[in-house]
Amino acid sequence: MAAAAADFAASKRAMAYALCKHLSLDPNTISSTSIEESDIATLFSHIVKSSEDEVLKWVGFSSNFVGKCGEQHVLLGNLNQDLSQKSVLLGNGFKPSVADIVVFATIQVFVSHLGENELQKYPHVLRWMDYIQNIVDFGTTVQKVNLTKFVFDPPSHPKKADKGDTDPSSKKVVSGQKNVGKSDANVDSKKAAPENKAPENKANPTPAKNNKPSGDKKKAQEKSAGKPNEGVADKAPQKTAEKDSECDVSILNIQVGLIRKAWKHPSADSLLVEEIDLGDGNVRQVVSGLAKFFSPEELVNRHVVLITNVKPGKLRDVMSAGLVLCASNQDHTVVEPLIPPEGAKPGERISFAGFDGKPEDVLNPKKKQLDKITPDLHTDGNGIATYRGVPFTTSAGPCRSSVPNASIK
């Protein structure tokens, strides 16, 4: 009992310290006495003073986790299920919230005492804990949990693929060598034949003389035929890598913009023209096919996400220098511009974890790069905008849409 009480006190100290750091408060303003005498809910409300239902739900979860002995595994299972579709408990993208801090501090001691077999039941909890403990400062009262990370082990190639004789060209070369050997044997046998049989062969050239050149010729032809194939095989991976790099999302310059003005296109009912602010005095004109879904007044002062390195050109005689990215449902009855998070500033470039290349100055329309990239742009089930599952990320969190599981163009 004494050990459990000490663990709980250490968890509350870590929680208080991390919450103060997260909110830019001085941890020394929270006395040790108030920490030790308060339960989780009281301590949390003393520091955070939040009344948000979602936040209080997780504070309640933490209180139950500590107070209901014997039910921790059930609660961990529920937490594991909740984390299966997201990186953090609350908030946008990968930024931890006060809820993440409270729940981590609460379950840390319990999880650190679980055996390896029990830990394997909660893979999403382990992933989340490993992330939180490496990004949140809990002070010196909490030691990091040593978590075994899952490693992907790709399957080995089938045995047949390891055998040298699977290459058809190698079979042909071996066959040619055998033919050459037979021809040499025929030559030796003819040399050993009696001289009185030689006249019989005058009308017909010796088979041995025919076989030897044909075997050598066949061998040479097959060898020469193999060389071009080897060259092609060597160059193929390089060409593939170059082709893939051209299709990477990092070649796009995707930025946050603020629509300052919007008006109807003078000669196309389906088009609108927007004046978009990219910060630092950078304002550009963009034509978008949004007239069926928004009025010009609805777009003014709206933050959007747009590709700014497309080649400028005229759309129905009106110059356009960008492409506003929109989410669309399957039958295109609902279309809306992607929504940057609150706090993202005009001009900020959207980033994608793991795709850190430099954007091209201007995309080449002849390469059809956008046609290769846009099929991988989607919103997920929560409306988060993604490229191959990786969120559109800003300094304030991910971009999103009210249209889940939508295509983005």
C-alpha cells in the first residue's frame, strides 16, 4: 500500500510539473502539500481551469484508472482502441494536449510493471506512450518506460528466386557450351576414323566441321544477346528512382493563404476569381471552380490551402497563378477548400513528415506531375487532409475538411 501511495504521489508531481510547463507556468507555484492532498481532478482544475467536456472526460478516465482497482486492463483496452485512429488524445495532428499529459502520468506506473506478453495487447497505447514521453517534459520524478518497438521484418524471397538457373539466358549459355563440347568430340572421332573412308565425305562436308562453327557462333550470339539485357537491368532502378522523385509531394509548394477579395468570373458561370494574400505583401490572383458551391462573399476572409508553384496561365481569359486545394465527396455534390488550423499564418508552407524535398520553382505541365500526385491526396475518416496517409501539417497542426474520406484536388 505504501509503495502504491508513493507511486501515485510521484505521478501527481509529474503531472503538475508537465501541465505547468505545457501552459508556460512556473511549477514552483504549486506547493508540494497541495499536490499530495489533492486528487487528480482537483489538482487538474487548480492548474488548468478547463471546462471543456472532452478534456474533463479524460480527467475522469484518469480518476477511474486510479480509483478502480482490478479494472485497469479494461480501461487500457478502451484507451488502446481510442488511440488506434489517432496520434494524440485531443487536439490537432501530433501536438499533445493537457489530456495526454494527465492520462500518461496516470497510467505510466501501471504500464511500467506489466510483463512483455501483457504489453503486446496494447500496441497503440505503447506507440502513444513512447511518443509522449519523448516530447513532454515530466521533470525528474518520472523515468521513461522502456518500450519495445515493433519492427517490420519483410518476407524473404522464395527459394526459386535464389537459384542461378532461373535466368533463362543463363540456361541458354550452358546449353551452348554443351553443344560445343559435343562438336569437339565429333571432330576427334573423325580424326581417328580410317583414311579409306575419307572419300565418302567429299560430296558432303563433315558434320564435325559444321557443328563446331555453329556451336561457337550460337555461344557468341547468346553472350552478345545477354549483354544488352544486363545493361538494361542495371539502368532500370536508376530510371525508376528518378521517375518516383518527380512524383513526390515535396516538389509542390503548398502554402496557407487568406482570401482578401472574391468575385464572379466575367465569362464563366462556374468560376470565381480570388485575390489571395500569402503574407509579406505577396498577393496573387487565382481562378477556382467554386461558383456552384460558394458565393464570393462566403470566401472573403477565409483561409485556404493552395499550390503556388503551378505554371501561371489564363482560364477563360483571366490570369490564374495558383491552385486552391479542395476536398470533394464521391459524386462531387459537396466541394470545399481545405481548412488550415487556427493560428497558421498566410505564406506558411505545408509540410509532410518523411517528404522533405525542395519544391520546384515552377511545375512542368508536360510532365503531368500533378496528375501523378493528386490520386494520393485524400481526407481521412476524421477529415484530416493527407498525402499517402501523412497529414498536411502546419506549425499550428494539420489541415482538415468537413468532408471525410474525400478526394483532394
